[in-house]
Amino acid sequence: MDFLTLTKERYSVRAYDGRLPEQAKIDYVMECVRMAPSAVNRQPWHFYIVKNTEVLNALQQCYNREWFKSAPMCVVASKLTDQQWVRSDGKPHGDIDVAIAVEHLCLAAAEQGLATCWVCNFDVELCRKAINLPANEEPVVLIPIGYAAASPAEKKRK
């Protein structure tokens, strides 16, 4: 599939069928994440792959939506605040770097037939506790991942 087709096919999925993705697909997706560019190649991030039911339940408290509970796994993308590059005017680029890597994740997942959705509106402190993040890490994005329960009727894009 060419890149333009991939970008047209990928959409934010809010209903998963519960099947856990194959490890080979997750490995492929995470290798694509590893190849994502970042400012000064710092890669100021950690990606936590959460499959454990207890931890998933804790993450569901961070973003309490029914559809989110249908995902069989979730990836938590965090930025390393002490490793992000900072521009000369003081602007840190950690969020931008994480966003680039997350988009690599979402597009690679779509290429592998997996479904994802960016979730940024979550309780950061609950998430931090759920995965026991150290002080220098800030959770930035939750990415539920799995197989879509159904295809969308129509993808509305501007």
C-alpha cells in the first residue's frame, strides 16, 4: 500500500473486537517507532506496552470511556523531560518528538491491519501512578491498539 492510501485508510478507532494483536505485528510497529526522527536524535521517550489486565484497568480509570475498555492493550507514550532537546529560546521539543513517534506507531499499526486512537485527554497523575513512572517522565499519549470491531460507515475528513 502506498503512503497516501495508508493515510487515507487509517482512522481513529473507538470499538475493538478484543483480540490481542500478534507479537510479530507489535514488534514491527515498535521498530517503526524506534526509527522516528526526533530533535537532535535524542528520542526523549519511553513507550510502555500494556497488556496486563490489572494495569489496563488502572489506565481505564485515567480515561473512563466505555469504548476505551474494549481495547485489548494500550501503549503509553511518555516523554523524558530531562532528555528532550530545548531550542535556544527555551522551547522544549519533547511533546513534538513524542507526537512524531506516535504517528509512526499509528501508521505502522494501520499498515499491519491494527486499529489505534490517539488519547490525550486523560488524567496524567492517575496514569503516572498506574504505570509507576519516574519523576523525569510525563505521560503524553495513550494509544489503545487492537483490531477494529467494525469498519466505519464513512470516514469524514476535511
